[in-house]
Amino acid sequence: MNVKGKSTQMGDWIFVILCVFVGLICVIPMINLLARSLSSSEYLVKHSVYLIPKGLNFEAYTTVLKDSKNIRAFVWTVFLTVVCTLVSLTMTAICAYPLIFQDLKFRNTFNILITITMFFNAGTIPNYLLMKQLNLLNSPLVLIVPACLSVYNMIIMRSFFYGIPESLRESAQIDGASYFTILLNIYLPLSKPVFATLALFYAVGRWNGYSDALMYITNKDYYPLQMLLYNILNNINNVEVAAQEGFSTPGLAESLKAAVVMFSTVPILLIYPWLQKYFIAGVTLGAVKE
């Protein structure tokens, strides 16, 4: 029977306290936003709302949800996030898989060229000119194509592929399996944990993205949710525009800000526990039996 020493127990307690402290730092601002979004204007004007709603009021959420622009942007962003995640995972796997083969010609050159793109970027203006030359401005594709592959995520997937025993691939090749068949029937089933993790990275990145829409999109029909909410917050801060939009009441403006943030944050937060199940299932199904 293993008995932990006092120093080890003290280290465990310090680690637990540190995790609780970090967790509170992350959770308390969200609780405060939720409380502000559900509080009435009179308490918000007095700055007396902290962690518990005062004067329970759903007016801010009603204002956000009854606007058809917000619902349309929400549905469009969900569709965009799903498509971008699927395309990005496909491109990442297609790029990472060939680089694990030692006999691939110019393999080291490809690795160097791909890695260089992590550290050097042409810049905003050249990227804009490139999108213009490709006729992608004001097109939904401009929100998908430029960010369909992350070199960092590709390196993560390539490293995971390296961990899969070569004997599995060699035995499949002896049986006459093609490279594509090996990828589909061996590497992908064993890579569920990394696919779930990268799917989360890509989905969160696309859901929270608005800078590409800010630079490349002027058609409001293609505005993702974050871009639309960015404009809403700017309008609330602009006194004249806020008065035209009906947000001139100070308390309502503060409540609406919090409701807007919650409206854009909660849906993506719900993905975390959903994917956590696939992390565990992926490890179980992808385990290599000896």
C-alpha cells in the first residue's frame, strides 16, 4: 500500500487550490454577465449587480431574440462553423498523412516550407489584395477557404499519426490496401481523440472569428454572429445610433450588452461537454491492443 508523504500531500493541495482559483477566475465573469443580463435597469444604473440578478428581467434577451437579423446571423454562423470544421479537419488530415511516410520525395522540404508559414505572413493588405484577385470578396468562401488549414493543428495531427505503430500500416500494405484505404480504415478510427480536439479548436476559432468578415465582407447577409454583435455593441456605445435603435436607456443598454455576450458565448460553451464524451470514447475505441 502506497502512502503519500506530507510533502506530496501538500503539493496536491496546492495544485487543487490553484485549479479552484483559476476556475473561479474563468467562471465569475460569466456569472456576473448572466446576472447583469437578467437584472432590471434601475439596479444596473446603480451598479449594484454582482453575482445574483436583481429585479429579474428578460427584456434584454427579448430584444436580442425578436430581431430577425440576430436569428439569421446565428443560423448562418452555426452552418458556417460546421462546414468550416469539416473542411478544416479534412484538409488537416490530407496534409498530415503523407508527411509521416519516410519514402515521400522532398518530404523534408515540404516540412520546412509548411513550418515557415507559421512564422512569416504577408500581412493584412497583401491578403486583402489576394482575396480581391481571387474574386472572394463579399463571398461566403472568403470565410472558409483562407482559414481552412492551420499549420499548428496539422503538426499536432502529424505527431499523433507518428504514434500509431507502423506495423499496422505495413500489414495492411501486405494485404494490398492502398494508401487511401489505410487512412480511412486504420488512421482515422485510431485518431478520434485528436480529431475531437482539433474539431473543438477549429469550431471555436470560426465561431469567435469576426476579423475576416470585418475586412472582406460588406454584404450584411453574410455577417457571422460575432460581426453582427460587434456592430450592435458599437451602436449601443454610440449615443445617437443607440437612440435610433431604442437602446438609449442606460440600464437597458448595459443589460443588452451582457445579453449580447451571453447570446454569442453560451452556444459554443455547450460544445465542450459534448466533445468531452468523444474524447473518452475516442481513447477507448482507438486504443491499440497488444
